[in-house]
Amino acid sequence: MIAGNRNSSPPRSGGEVARAHPETERGAVQPSRRSPGGVARARELRRGGNMAEAMLWDELKAKKLGGYKFVRQMPLGPYFADFACRSQKLAVELDGSQHADSTSDRRRDEFMRREGWSVLRFWSQDAVRELRSVCETILAALEGRLAQDAVATDVRFVAEGHREGER
């Protein structure tokens, strides 16, 4: 190495070509598709999660559930999915009692469905008390074993491509 030139590459021995800078390989640098406000809001939601979300996230992170990759608080249009599996386009929502018969949740489900996503909703208390059953239901949806809309007192599943109430 030549003194005073510590950060330079080793001398070329012939036939080697200098590597182009990334901005010239890909063309102009593209702006991010993520809005700065959306990224900040998703981070805030991840930090402010509740016990039910923390418990479910522990089961979903690092491809623990059937090898499927999940992310938390993923922006979907104007909404944020509590958990999302991008490869299967499945959004998983944990709802507290304030969401009972929520018309805004119905609008949100319809938006996500129009975007090609299926939505699976659970009560937060069920994620705490019956975590294994919640995970088994998520896995069934991921594997295509839940193919129709289903609404029960403890779970709601709206499949992509179906209108609410259709069979």
C-alpha cells in the first residue's frame, strides 16, 4: 500500500475493470415509495403495541409460523395492518372491544380486499388466552384451508376476491 493513500483500491494487474458507482448502474436514484409520514406512523404503532400484539408477534416473527414471513404495522393505502404476510397477501388484525361491529373496520376490510388482501381479525383477548388456536387459524388461512368468508364471535376472516356475504 502506498503511504498517504490508505483508502485506495489495490493496483490493477491488467484486465480488471473498475466497478461502476451504483447510481450509474441503476440510473437515477428513485425516490422511496414510502412516505416519511407513513414510516414514522408505522414505527410509532410498533412501539406502542399491547401485550396481545407482543405475544402474537413473538410467534410470527422470524418465519416461526410455517416458514411464512410477517411484518408489523405495514401500511396498506391509508391504513396499517397489525401484521402482514406479503407473499400470501394476508393481513392479521387484533382488535380490542372498541372494534365491536365497527363500520370503519368494515370499510378498511373492503379497501384491503379491493387491493387483493385477505383480512383475518381476532379479539386481542383471544390472542392472549388462546394463542395456539389463533396461530393455527392464521396458518390455515395461509395454507388455503380457509377459503370463504367466515364470521364468528371470536374471529372474522374476509377472503380476497369475495364481497362480504357472498359464498
